[in-house]
Amino acid sequence: MTSLTASQAQDIHAHADSREFLSFVLGSEHYALDIMSVKEIRGYEEVTRIANAPPFIKGVINLRGDIVPIVDLRIKFAVGEATYTEFTIVIMLNVSDRIVGIVVDGVSDVIRLTDDDIRPAPEFGVAFDHQYLIGLAPIEEHMVILVNIERLITSDELGVFDSENAEKDNQD
């Protein structure tokens, strides 16, 4: 049986008290979401449009048998330019036992944050309503806005999923 050095034990304890976030870019702003909700990252592909859907809901795709709504956060929150090229990124998320894709300008990296690294979210000044934010984290020379992606995706504001069913699913 091997024993841990004090430094190794401290590293393990630090990791136990931290969470990992996937950082991404919308326009000129840096955002991040809990990596545990990420299913996969893929390139943008043609979608099947849904009649009368709001402009930020681009449509749906068939992802290995699942019909997945694709939401362009750049359009919804009026940040960045909504262009679709081979470099456009879609982050596939598991939210309330459903899959949804969000279109972003780019994915940066995975960051590990402790509660001490996260500052309270302001009630103004960012594209997202503060109720959808976990907080802010200074990373290198910029501020990263931490999004509560589950709360955002299941909100009535986006309307991707029926919020009553999402609440019921969360209670089960």
C-alpha cells in the first residue's frame, strides 16, 4: 500500500473542492458552463427548420436517433455575428435528461475553479439575465461569465423544453 505525500493529498483535496467548466466564446465575451452537462462538441450541420420557431432556435437535427433542438445563443442574446461555416461550433448538452445543442463562436478550454475563484454575478452588464449566471471568474487577462446552463435551457425565456415537464423530470 502506497501512502500519499502531503503535497499529493493537498492536490487531491483541492480537486475535490473544485469544479470543471468548459469555456466558450460568444462575440467578444468569454463564458463557461459546467462540463458535466456536456455530451459532445461538434461542428455545425444543416438543421431541419421548425415553422414559427423563434429566430434563435435554428431547428433540429437527428443525432444518432435523438431529435435535438439547436439554439444559437449568439442570436438569442445579440452577441457576436451568427455566421455558419465549417468552423462554427455546437456544444451538445444533456439537460433534464434531454439533449440540446447550443451554437457558439468557439470553444476555448476546460477550466477548474473553486468556490473561492467565483465572484457574485452582477445584475446588469452581461447578455444573460443574472438569474442564469453562477458568477464571474477572472482567468488570465479576461473575465469568464459562468452560466447555469440547465436553468437557462429549461427557462421559459428560451422555451426549448416545456418548463413544466422539465420541473417534473427534475423531481423524479
